[in-house]
Amino acid sequence: MIQYAAVAGASAATATAGATVAPKHKEVTTFVFVTGANGTAAADAELTMRGHRSVGVNLPGHGPAEQFTRAYQTPQDLNKLATMPSPVAGVTLDDYVEATVNTVRRVSRHGPVILVGGSLGGAAITKAADEVPDLIDRLVYDTAYCCTDLKSPAEYLETPEGKPSLSGNIVPGVIADPRVIKAIRVNWRSNDKKFLDGVKAAFMAEASDGEFLAMLNSLLPDESLQVPNADSRGHKDKWGRVPRVYIRHSRDRVIPIALQDRMIREADAATPKNRFKVFTVNTSHAPTAKAYQQISEILHRLAK
């Protein structure tokens, strides 16, 4: 759930004969961000101010214009929300990958590309690297799913390392039958104390109530049913040759730290000559603005 942008610097020199040499332009890295579940394309102003280019991938069905309706406003029409068609019904991981690859292709004309996936976005960046490994200079998994031995994020949550996850705390906020709307619809605008306390504990435990609620208000209600269960494994000779980074969130209770470490180990074992470079930030799944400053610093230092 991040994005970024940048400007190139230039210098001019004069040849000994007095002729003007063309300005030399610094190559600028573009950060391409793939959001996690229920997120929208967004950017990091800090990276922009540090001179990098950045862009968030517009995932299919994830535009605010597609998902925000009057029924979702207050007072909410819960009966309507329970049956309204979802813009992500039928949306697959392949659709996410196509959108990601299209963005990578466009920005790669301008310099190095660092592809960043958060949470469920890790599935999309892995498969995008299978499609265009030569256009991606580095993959960054920001407490994200990286599937190697098991095929999907859903399967990893069923492991001993994934079982302690509090991701199930969103269930009291589900406001439609997934079998009817073919998607998961969560009422992030609920004022139910049990729901809010549970979601805060899972996603952003150290945040103030104000920052936590602001984060919830940035989320879209609907997410694909298919993407968490899709085969998200990368090929060793494609994804496996792109340099990669993992940013661990040590207080994450959605993707527990033990599960993050398991995915790192399995990926490293699959491609021992191309192992993760690992960083750790002491934060929850959704970092506060203060904690995210550390992530911005890590990403900044990764740029060429």
C-alpha cells in the first residue's frame, strides 16, 4: 500500500575544444508497489523527496470509484451491501500479475526497477518476476508472502508457523456471504468494539486509535476470493535469479515472524546462490508512520 516518484539530476561539462558536452543524467530508480489485500495504489512521499521515481500498481477492481458506494456510507445499508455484486468477483492472481507486469514494462524504459510487494502483494511480485525477470533489478517482500515449498498464501497460514496468525480477527466484520458475491467483503467502517479491538491487535497494535482508524478508512471493502488460494510459486530460473530483499516485521500478528522466517528459509534453499538480503523493523503488519520511516530508509538505500 505504497507508492513513490522521482526526478533525475543532470550536469554539464565543457570540452577542451570549447564544444558543449551533452548533460549527463543520473539513472533514477523506479519503485513499483503492489498493495496487499484491500489496498489501493499509493506512493511514499519520502522516497519521492529523496529523488526516486515511484508508482503504485492499479490492481483490477481495486479503484475507489469501483468499490465505494452510498450503501457503504453512514447510515449503512447492510442489506444492500450483503448482496451487491463485487468488482473483484472472478479476479485472479493472473489479473494482478498482468497489471503489475504492464507497469514494470512501462517504467523500465526510464531506469532500474525495484518491485515491492506488501502482504498478499508478495504473490503478485513473485509471478511478475517469472514473466519479466530481466526488467526487475530487485524484488522486495515487505512482510509479504513468498511461496516456495507450498503453493499459496492460504496454505502457509495453515502451517504451524502460520496458525498463530490473527488474520481471522476480520471475520466479525464480514458483511456478505462470499458464496453469493464471489469475494470477501469487510465492513472496515464498523464501530463494533469487538471487531475494532481484534483488527487493531492483528494489524496495528502499537498505533494510536486515530492512526489505526485512518488506516482502516484507507482500505477497500472487497478482496478477491481466488488470489489467496492461487499457486504463487516462482520458477527458479526466472523469479529465482532476481536479487531479492525481505523486510521482516517483528511484531506482525497477521504473518507471524516465524512464518516470515520459514518463507525466507525455503526460498533461500531453493536458490542458494541467490539468497534473501534480510532487514528487520520492529513493527506490526501495518506500520505506523514513524515505523514506516525505517522502511523508507531501507528502500532508499537499495536504490542504485
